[in-house]
Amino acid sequence: MSTPYRITVICLGNICRSPIGEAVLRDRIAAVGLADQISVDSAGTGDWHIGQGANVKSITTLTEHGYDLDHTARQITPSWFADIDLALVMDTNNYADVAALIELSGAQVELRMMRAFDPALSGITEPDPVLDVPDPYHGTMEDFTTVLRMIETAADGLVSELALRVP
């Protein structure tokens, strides 16, 4: 069996947006029968939450909407990129940070913003703040639900494209 296409979803601390992205993408990928060909994980650019679980509001939001997540926060480093096909970031700051890490790694990795796959936002050149998934960390439950909906829409667009990329 060949190595799966590997996606890493990346935000700042790996406790809010990227775990939501990981859970949603895994769900959508499994639903179209590509779980054996595509692996999804997540990480953060910062180190403050390493070893912690996802934010309780992220877990609650995911659970209320039928998603499962077993998560421990991790920090992405240049060494990861040798094994990543697609680095999927949540905002323009993450984009800049991850672009620098990819450059340090010397690896050839596709770097994209999550919402660039939202069909309603197609044609916007990355990175662009219009494509940012806002950080809900200090927000309300409604903010987390808004983030979930943004990610779901983008994930649907991405999965449609992945079906064409993966044999």
C-alpha cells in the first residue's frame, strides 16, 4: 500500500481552529471513501498548549454537531514538512509563519489557506485576510459555531478537489 496523502491543519495554538479542521476533514474524507488514501492531523505554530487537549468550546461545538475528536496539542517544526503534502493554515499570520518553516525545511509542500477552498471565495489570491478563519479562543460558543461552519464549507470544497488528486 502506498503512503497516504498527508494533510496537516495548522493554527496558532492547536486547541481551537486546527482541531476543528482536523475533525471536520477526517469526517468529510471518510464520507467519500478516501480515509485509506488521505491522513489528516493538526498542529500549532506556537508552543504554549503542547500536550493539552482541545479547547472545551471546540470539543463542545464538535460534539454538538456530531464530530469525534481525540486530540493532544502539538507544535509544528521544520522537520514535519518532509512528510506533509498539504499544509492547511487558518489565517494570514499562520500562513507567514508556516511559509518560513517550510523554507527552513527545504521541503516541497503545498501551503494553502483553509478558506481558499470555500467555493464562494474562489479566486481570492492567498494569502489574503478575507480568507482568515478568525480565532475564537476568547469568543462565545456562537463564535466557535461560526468557525465550524466556515471550516465545513471549506472542507467540502477541499474534499471535492482531493477526490481528483488522490488515485
